Amino acid sequence: MLSETDNQRLTGVGRGTPMGDLLRRYWMPLAAVAELDDRPTKRVRLMSEDLVLYKDTSGGYGLLDAHCPHRRADMSYGIPDACGLRCSYHGWLFDRGGNCIEQPFEDVAALESPFKNKVKTKAYPVQAKAGLLWAYLGPSPAPELWDWDIYHANAYKQIIYYEVPCNWLQCQENSIDPIHFEWLHLNWSATQRGSTAASRRHVKLDFKEFEFGFTYHRLLENAPEDDALWTIGRVCLWPNCLFTAGFAWHVPVDDENTLTISFVIDDLPKTRPCVQPRVPYWYAPVLDARTGKLRTDTFGNQDVVAWVGQGRICDRTREHLGQSDRGILMLRRRLMQDLDNVAAGADPKGIVRDPARNHRIPLPRVQQKVVFGAAGPIGAFRPMPGQPQEIIDEMARLWAP
């Protein structure tokens, strides 16, 4: 179990907190590129900071304080310009660096002493990659934004958002907890369907650290020693992601809320190319509209039940960890080490500084085939509820014989 002090160090994400300073050393996904094509501004909250993500009329992206420094108007209602975002209240214009570059009335009234040169708002860099928009809230210079090899796969990609009312670390610790799959996703699912069939038991577990995180390996009863889940394993990707056949980033909204962004990647047959000019996105519900309770009908929803059930911020002073939790202990020790490294002025784990190296970086991957159920394609990640019919139809067409 952790002390209360260590639990606070690992869970607080605000600016100036140890974990907040650590997580700000990494690029964080915020939204789908296609989302800002549909509407050019989006209000976001990231690591306890209220911000506005926008696309300007020249096609560039920016991230500014949610409130205009003039009279604190909401910049999510701002007007995109060729070189920034203009406040809709009085027309002040801010560029991607947060500099005020135009004040329509003041520019006329005080030509000899431009007031705009004295005004600046909070601003962070944004990059587009793999159909997602990423923000960096840390000190300069920013590291490379990882170019994972799987981004370039011949695959159908989609982006799923779901909001989770708990701390990010509860979600990420699940990413290195293989035993929960046997019980939460298989045995518990079976009981909900009225089945008494038990899943195969885990007989071996292993955990290994590598440059970009950890791999966890499971061997199920009656499985051969060359089973890919044992030899290749799954990836707990640093610092806040699970990578299986796709990605699930647990993006800290604040200390008590997380935005999970799943980037689902389903391989197509090699003879059939997949060209996606636009990666579709959709929001998945975590609550049952009829009962108001958490949904339990998909793997993703079942994970949410487990995460939220630990409380807004899990009280790790009351835990009793066992042999199956070795991966979680490794993750916590590595995070603690990273906190010390950042405090000493060093880079934390997984940072890439060399642009020449940041090209199709490989990750361990167990390939999976798309499975079609009664409601449509299931794919590498069993989709959350709410998958749009146009995506179901498009996938069915792409995989049609």
C-alpha cells in the first residue's frame, strides 16, 4: 500500500504538483482532427487548466486560455482568423503564441502607444498526427511527438471518446493488470448473461520494462508456450496509455476526471488498401440512460465500472496487493523515479528528442482480426456503445468478401 503523501504525489495533476509537472513533459491527445473540421473551436479542460482548442482559417491549430484577458469572455465562442482566434466580445485577436496582435478600437484610439503589446494570454503548441490533435503544456523545448509504426498500418481507424469520473491513474493501472481480464471481462460478463461457464485461468504472468513503457504477458491454461499473449504480450504505454491492437489514452482532465480517447485500429487484408481522408470520431456513453447507472455491456464499460468503483481518487493506503499486482508496483516505482528525475531537471521515461529517430517507431503487437457480431464489426477493441451506423456500414463494406 502507498502512504497518503505518495498517493497525492501520483494523482495530483495541476500545474506545480509533482505529477502535473511530469505529465506536462508529454504530448497529450485532445481531440480528433475531424472534430475541428466540423466546428473550429472546442472548449477543453486538461490537467486542471481550462482552455480552447481552435483551427484558424489558414488551417493551423492553437490552444489558448479559455477566457479572453480583456473582459474574461469565453473564447470557445471566438472567431477563427487567418493567424489566430478573435474574441467575439470586443474583437481582440490572439495568435498561436498567445500574443495580442489586434485590438480594433484601441489600435485606433492609441496609435502612439499600442496597448496590444502589453497583453498576452496563455497559449500552448498543438500538432496534428494520426487523425488526432495533440497539445504540449510543458517547458521548451518540446520533445518529439511519437510517430508509432501502427499509425501507418493498412487499417481502418476510428476515435472514441468517453468521460470517466475518476483520477487518471486508476485507468492507467488497469493497463498493466492482466488478471482483471479473466474476471471482469469474462467471468463477470458470463454471469450477467446468465451463463455459468468459467473462462480459462491464468497460469503464468510476466512483466517487462522497455523504453516506452512495460509489457505484460499472460499464459492461460491449455495455451501453448508460443502463444502470442505470452511471447509478445500487451503494452502499458508510457505515461498514460494502453496499447493492444489500438491505443487508449487516459488524459487527465483534473484530479477527479479523465477523458479516455480510444484510437481503434482494425487491420484490413493486405490486398485491400484502406484510404481514410478523415478519421471518424464519436462519443460513447458510460451511463445507462434508463437507469442512470454505469453501463456494463462492453469491455470498455466494464473497465469504467472498476475504475469509478475505486472512488474519485483511489485511497491506496487501504490496498492489499498480491502476486498478480507486480506490474502495478513496477509502474508506481517507475513513476516515482520519473518524479525525481523531472525535479532534478532530467527527462522522464519515453521521451524522444532526435527527429531522425522519430519515424515509425515499432511497438510490440498481437494482431487481431475483425469479428462481425449481430450489431456490426467488433474489431480489435470491442467498441463502446453508440458506434454510428455509418461506421458500421463502412466497415462492413470494407471487409465484404
